[in-house]
Amino acid sequence: MEDDDQRVVDLVKELVHRLLYTSQHSNPQNPNASPFTQQEYNQSLKYSLRILSSRMTPSIAADDSAMAESIKRRLATAGKSSEALTFADLFAKFSLKDGPGSVKNKWAVLYLLKTISEDRKVRKNQSPNVISNGFLDSALSGGLPTLFESDGISGGSGGFGNSSRNSNVGGFKSEDVGNSRGLSNLEKLEKNRGDWNSASGSDNLSENMKKLKGLGDNSRSLRAREHVENRYNGGILMVSKDPENIRDIAYREFADLIKEENEVSEVVLVRDVLYACQGIDGKYVKFDEKADAYGLPELTKVPRATKIMIRKLCELGWLFRKVKGYITESMDQLSVEDVGTVGQAFCAALQDEFSDYYKLLAVLEAQAMNPIPLVSEHASSSNYLSLRRLSVWFSEPMVKMRLMAVLVDSCKVLKGGAMAGAIHMHAQHGDPLVHDFMNKLLRRVCSPLFEMVRSWVLEGELDDLFSEFFVLSQPVKAESLWREGYRLHSAMLPSFISQSLAQRILRTGKSINFLRVCCEDRGWADAATEAAAAAGTSTGRGGLGYGETDALESLVAEAAKRIDKHLLEVVYKQYKFKEHCLAIKRYLLLGQGDFVQYLMDIVGPELSEAANTISTFKLAGLLESAIRSSNAQYDDPDILDRLRVKMMPHNTGDRGWDVFSLDYDARVPLNTVFTESVMSRYLKIFNFLWKLRRVEHGLIGVWKTMKPNCVTSRFFAKLPQAVKLQLILTSRKCQVLWDEMNHFVSNLQYYIMFEVLEVSWSNLSKELEAAKDLDDLLLAHEKYLHSILEKSLLGERSQNLNKTLFTLFDVILRFRSHADRLYEGIYELQSRTTDSSSRDKARVQRPSKTSSESGSWLGEGRKDLTRRAGEFLRNMGQDIEAIGKEYSSIFEGFISQLPIQQHVDLKFLMFRLDFTEFYTQLKPSTGGKIFL
């Protein structure tokens, strides 16, 4: 054993010798330096033995990279950049060394080198022959032990950690070395060899101890120094990390001082803080209603720092009271209607978080039962609880509780989808802890909301007892179910559901209810099941949840596609929507020409009577006759059965022409499209087209009575020259005016029937084929109807033009009346001329409507007959000329308004009416010349 120890000592000596030799010859600034002396060798050897025999305990974690970085940073701070780079390179090579013969504990080597460097630096900074009390600092801080030497400060001092001043005095005695408590076998062998003389060291040590006694008046330091002096009488002073419990003594006295300054122990304060965090007042920590916070009474004797820490810790209790109060108020005090299912789910989620919180408090209360050890003591168990430890424990619960308190403030007056949206806004957070907590909370809160969405989309059921869903329903008639039965409630729409998605959700549920209520169809159930299977979700509860927005969109898209497709199939095939649209076009928009012509012929005499004398049943019978007499008889009986006669409200003096109209009975579910508003617009179009057809019918009647072979060829030769000339002139004026009016009516009717009705119908057919849901169908029909109204001068922007047009129609009808009077008079003149030779047989009276002038011709002589005929023809010519001027003036105003209309088809109408630019060149001052 002694041989091994001797070999170790020899190796240490050899190592010291080599280090000193290498250090002397590696200095580039002094290549001729003299070799080291024996005294330097002895001091270095003692320093080495002192390091090897010490029991230093590092207070930092073992991290070789951090230690190397610390050394490099220290060198760079000292202005030794090149040495820092050299060290970095050496450390890189050193850290790569591995395997046999390499250093395993690299961190320990770096730590030793750093400690020695700091020890030497402190030695250089201390003034000679001054003994400090730094050896206590060195011992207490875990640094290198302090040596005393007779020659003042030797090169064996050092320390690390918090040590700022270390004094080392040398000299040691071999007998005392063997008695040192921390001496190793190396030191024992070195004592037996007796290579150094330390006779004077004992005296110097005693002397230095006396000096040390007078350095301070503090009792703690004095007792420690006396202990050291009594224990060691010279030689090497080997000190452990805490020789003779010097640190323990200091800590105990510090603890006594703390107890004198504090009225309340920390254990009691910890217990009160835990009570406060549960909303319970403790012995000292209580809730102050005025300050609205937990705290200690002003007179309680505790340090200010402790009060601040307690106030910060008790913030958790204040937040707990806030959240707990909201839960209590919502669940116990408010009615279920005010809270709602989403509010109940929110409270349940908060209660679940409280359960985890209570578990944490139970663990902390168990730890609070363990005593808090002194700083110098090693507790038998680390499971004790102090205020500082409590602040660490409370870090995560504090974040969650603050977040819950913020949510409670945001949701006090909210419920349903609005509450879910408000909570969702707080989930947009970059902190993973907050993000996960909010997602967990929102999955619970949004569970009722997503169940409502699933039930609505797949079953059409609106399970919303407390008005929390973003879809609202209201009781309406079947025909108004689609348009007015359901609507979006924007205030309840959560922010994580987009407006477009909400519209699709609304439409899907509406489609199911429309099929179930209006169409009495059950095929939607199979479509909903297929949609759920295609989206990968179940039709049962719990299939959707927060955070599954993609799954929700997929389910809604699949359900909407299949249910809307089934709905359109039912509307098109079972209820023949397209056929009904075509029937309305043929009968209400007068597209069935033969039917319209025959109807107008047979109802004309009846409609010429006063409106209040016309029988609706008689007109219905005439309608049936018109149907049987035209190709309309081959239509579907269900369609023909829906066609009705409708008499509009009339005033005194109105004729049957003014109040007659046709109506179409659109039953459920077609009345969803053909609503009362829509049918009123169809009626408006019908009245316009009916009047246009009436004007056309009147002009045709005038043309029939104006045939030249029926009038002039028979009695022109028998008329006097003056009467003949007047008759020709008046007939010519009537013919010219009829041509102009017929040109206008024919082109207008062509424009309405082909450019308006047929083009709009073609567009409707294309859009019906492309429609994907009932909303598209309604939109297509609305565009169709709007297009007809705008192009037919019946829109809001064409009111003035429409009035002008109807005024033209009235002028044309007046012309027809004057033309009838004219040719009735001519027929009377023909009759009187033929029978002028036998006045006794002149008792020929025309039917009603014969003018008073023609009636006075009876019993007159031939001369008087010629005079009265010339006067009649002259008056009728003047009346027709006046009508012509009025018509030209109104028609010119009508033409002038067409170019300023916004619709392009109206400009095309102007081109058709004035394709020869006749009216463009005609000035108002010469407008009447065409009749001369």
C-alpha cells in the first residue's frame, strides 16, 4: 500500500516538475529565463497537494460546453482574443478525444483549470503582508482551502463561486499535517519524507491567528476564527466545505434573526395562501371587500417583500372567486333560458378545470404539512412548501385562471353561438399552453352547437329550445316556408363558421323541411345518410366537434349536394315546374296565338259593356269555349284546370276591357316560386300585353271596314264632285294615319313577343338546367320576370315611357272609334244616294252608333243631302287630322325617350320603329303635314 502511495507522490512530483519546466521554457517573451528555484518547486508541490487533498463540491451543473464557453468569454473580456481562439481550438480537439487513454470527465478538468486560474488571479490582486478573513469566505463558498505562510501571501490561495477575497499564508509542519482532518494519504507520505522544514511555520501561524482575531468585532466571525486557531497550530490548514459547521452556525443565527423580525411564520402564511386560493379566508390572509383583493392586515409584522409575494400569490384566489361566482350565478340563480345549453357546457368545462385545480391544491396542502428546513439543512424530504416554491407551482394555474376570468368577463351577457364565437377569439394565441387549454375548453363549449348543426343538416330538425343557434324559425304558411320560414341570426353566428358556410347550412336544412312539409317527400333521409357516409361522419350524436372545420364543411357540402339534387328532381318531375312555367308563358303572357285571338273575338262584345254589368261566370264559359276551339285543348288537364278568369277592382265608368284578366292557380309547392307578389307582376305584364292585343285587334277591325272595293267602287260615280273630293280626302287621311299606327303596333308587338318573351324564356331554360338548388331556381325565375318587366317598359326606371305608351294606345283606340263613325256615315251616304229617287222608301235606319248627322238625312232632299254629307265628311276629316297631330306629337316624345333608356334592347326597339329615320328627320313644327 505504501509503495502505491509512494508511486503516486512520485508521479505528482514529476508532474509538477514538468509543468514548471514547460512553463519556464514556453514563454516567448523571456527565452533566457533562469530555471525555477527550489522554493518555487516547494510552493507548487504544496499547492498541488492542497488541491488533491481538498474536498471541494461544485455548486454548478456539469456541462463541459458551458464551462468552455465561460472560460473563452473570460479570456475575451480580458482582452486576450488570440488566447480565447487558441483555447477554443484546443477544446474542440480535446472534446473529440475518445476511447482508451482519453479523459472521461472532461468537465472536471475544465472546472479545475478555471478554479486555479481564479485562485491565482485573487492572489495577485491582494496586497502583501495583509491577512484577510477571506479564508472563511473561501471555506463557506466551497473554494480552495486557505494556507498560512510565514512569508506573507503565498501562491496557494484561491476560491470560486462567490469568493472575492482569499488570504493564504504558508508554512506547515509535518506533525500537524498528519493530524489534519481532511488530509489524504499523499499528505501523510509527504510528512514521513520530511523534505521541508516548517519549524518557523508554527510560530508564524500563531502570529497570524492573533492578527486574524483583531480583524473583526463580529461575534460570529470571532468564534469561527478562535475555533480555527484552537484547532490548528501551524502547518497546512485543510478545510472542508463547512469546517465544524461554521455555515450552520451562521444560518441558525440568521434564522433566529428572521424569527425576531417576523410575527408570522412562513408555514402559516403558506397555509393561508392555499386557503385564499380556494376562496376561503385564512388566519392572517383575508379578502378585503374595499380593496377587492386578498392581503395581510396592515399591522401584521412581516417584511414588505413577503407582503408583495403574498399579494401576487393571492391573485389566483381572486381569480378563483371571480370564476366561481360566475358558475354559481349561471347554474343556480339565472334561469335555464338565460344561460342556454352552450352556457351550461361552458360552466361544466370550467368545473372540470376546477377539478384539476383542486387536485393540485390537495397535493400542495400535503406538502405544506412538511416543515420548511433551514437554508443550511438538507431536508429529509424535498416535498416541503415555501412561498417561493408556491410561486413556481402557481405559474401554470395562474395562466389558466387568468384566461378563465377573461372568458367569464367576455361571456357574461352572451349565450349560444355568440358565446362560442367570443371564446374562440381568445383561442388565437401563440402560447402552446393557452392554445391547448382553449381547444380543450372549446370542444366542450361547442358540443351543443355542433350537435344543432348536425341535427339541422342531416335531419332538418331545429333543436334550439333557448334561441342559441344561428338559424331562426318562425311559423308561416306553406307557400312562405322557403322564403320566410327560416333565416340566419347573425348575432348568434360564431366567428369560426364563415358566412358562406352558414348560408349552405341554412339552405340544407330548409331543403329538408321544404321536402317534408311542402312536397310531402321522404326521399331526403336516404340522401342525408349517403352524405354522412361520404363525409366520413356518423348520423348519430357526437360526430362533429370544435376544431373539425374541414369535416363540418365536407358534411355540409355532401348533404347540400345530395339533398338539393333530390329536391330539384321532385320539383321538376313530380310537380312539373317547367311545364307550369311554359303554361304561364302561353296563357298569361299570350304566347298561344290562336287561343288569344279566338278569346278576344268572343269576349270582345261582352267586354265592351260596363264593368259592373259583366258576369264572371259568363266570361269563364267563354274561356272554356276558347280553350276547346284552339290547340290549348291538347294541354295537360291539370294545367288547364288552373287557368281562371279574374276581374280586377274597377271604378264607375270602367269597361270590361279595363278589368278583365287571366289568372293561374299555382298550388303548393309551386306557390313557393309563384307567390302573390310574382303573380301580381305577371298580372301587370298580362294587362300590358292584353291592351296591346286589343289595340292590334281594333286596327284590324278598322282595316276590314276600310276596304276600297266595299265603298268607293259602287257609288263614286253618283256623288257630286264636291262630296266626292271631300270623301277621297278624308279616306286618305284615315288610311295614312292607320298605316302609321299599324306600323308602330306591329313592330312593338314583334319586339315584345320575340325580343322580350322568347329571349327571356330561352335564358330561363338554360338557367333552370344549370340550377343546383332551389335558390338558384328562384333566382333564375326572378331574373326571367325582371327581364320581361324591364324590356317591356314596365320597370321602375321606365315609368314615364310606360305612361306615354299607354297614352298612345288610348289615342289609337280613339282613332278606331272615329274611323267606325266615318265609315258608318259613308255607308249611310251610300244608302241614301242609292235610294234618293224614291224618298218614300227612304226609311232606312242604321243600327246603333249612327251619328246624329246621318240620322238627320232622312226625309231631306237631294240638295240638302249633298250639303249635309259634305259637312259630315269635313268634320270627320278635321277630327281625324286632330287625332293624327296628337298621335304624332306623343309618338315623337316616345321615340325621343328611347335612346336615354339604359336597357340595350329598348334602343333596338327604337331602331325597328324608325329604321328609315323618318321620325328622326321630322320636326315637331311639321309633324302634321303628313296628313295634308
